[in-house]
Amino acid sequence: MAHQAYNFTDRVRQVLRRAREVALDMQHEYVGTEHLAIAVALEPDGPATAVLDALGAHRDDVVARVRGAVTPGSPDRRIGPDLPYTSRAKKVLELTMAEARLLHHDYVGTEHLLLGILAEQTGIGAQVLSAMGVTLERARGETRALIGSPAGPVASADPLAAHAAAPGYARSRRPYGVALVDDFTGRARDTLRAAYTEADARDHATVDLSHVLLALASRDDGMAVVVLDQVIGSRKRVVEAMVERLPDKEDRPERKALQLSQETQHALDASLLEASKDGHRRAGTQHILLAVLDALPLALAAACAQLGLTAKAARTAYERMKE
């Protein structure tokens, strides 16, 4: 992986070198999330150290717990100096760069590496840290408080910007708020506005994944439209299925500002990571589509699957288009 292109700080490069040393010391033939977590905890100072300290995670305790969760390799095994990253560790590095993008930082530091370990969720590093109370959401909040971010709330009549500037937009942005206009392409913003419109027209209290999927399928342009047509032949079938499944107009005695549902918030977070993995600075309609399909609840996913629309099929079609 070409770290140079992503402006890794000297400190984070040192941590990555230390992770290899930790793996060698444990007689492992790979560098995993556990080695990355130990290497971060062994850093004597720096942003990640400050975040761990602020969250009450003693670094020696982190090292001891991670080591206790891992079985050392055989001392008789000959291990070369060049160790490969596991798939989970590679995912951590991708998420590390994504976290830096999400914070609008033009460098990748140890604080982003810590967030990347936590964002991966399934590795030993994330599991041990989470068990110690170092969750992704709390670490993001501490990182923002410590480092800051050039992005900030935007006063606007646009429901997207207004909602994003209010607390609770999405878990990656909740501590500080950020304008959606900075994160999504023009077509993607138009799609999200259409999703708001669909929910508002039915007096629904929240903007759900079904509203977003309906808005995506109702468009006449954009990469999501191309993916949908590739997968199921006609996106109109998705429109019909979503309209059929959306609840009837609800009785809302008090018309409060529409809120994104928690599932939609998480899907929009995921779309930003999808865009980052693609090397894009902003999420497009295709990234929203992939994230929404990944997040669909069981009943809605089953309805889409009957049309031949699954997360796997959409991702395969999109990857084929990029070749």
C-alpha cells in the first residue's frame, strides 16, 4: 500500500514499523489489527495517546489485554522481516485514510489510525479497545475536541445543510456537525433532497432507507441509475416496489423538522467511506446506492432481492463498470 501518497505523518509511519516489530516479537507471520493496536498504545505521546488517555484507557492495560487475546506463534518458526498485512489490517489502513478525509484533514496521523482500528469493528484490536470503553463514536469526539476540523456548521435554508448542522446528523459527524454539501456530489445532493421530499409528502417523521432508494431509482441520470439498470433491467421496478411498501400518509399533529433515521444516518456515513475507497473526495449516487443496499432491513432487502437487486449484485455491476 502506497502510504506516501496519503501524506502519512512520521509518527504514524513509526507506529506502522513498530506494528511489524510487535508481530515479529510475537512470532507471527503477518501484521494484524492486534499488532496495530499494540503499536498505537506503545506510542509515548501524540494525538492517539491523548485520545486514549482522555477516554481512560491506560496504554499498558491496552497492550496487556491485546497480548492476552492473542496466541503467540512458535519460537521455532523462521519468520522473514517483510510481513504481509492481514485483510483486516488492510481494511484498517483504508478506514484510517477515510477517517482523515471525514475530518477534512490533509494528513494521516496516529489519531486517524486509532479511529481506523475502531471503525474496522471485527478485529481483535477493535474488540479489545471497545471492551475498554474506547468506542468509535467517543474516540471521534475526543479527536475532534483535540485536533479540530476545518469544516463547520453552515447556516442555510437548504434542509440538507440545516439538518447536517444540527446535532445527530450521522455518527461520524455528530460531535461537530458538517454541511452535507461538502460531502456529496450535486446529483447525490439532489437525490437526498428528493428523499426528504418523499418523506415530507407522506408526513413521515423520518427519512428512511426506502425514501432514499425510491429517490435513487426515480432519477434519470447518475451512476446509481446505470447500476440499477444493469442489475435489474429497469429501475422503474424499484420505484413501484418502494411506493408499494412505503406507509400511507401519517397523521403528524406537530410538524417537526424531518430527521434522518438512524439507519439512513449510518448508510450515509458508509457512502462516504465507499467514496473514499474509490479515491473520490465526494460521495456520488452510486456510493449511496451501495451503502443503502448494504444497510437494508431484512424485509426490504427481501423485496429488493425478488427483483434481483442485492448489495452483492450492485457491487459486482459497479466494479465491472470501473474495469
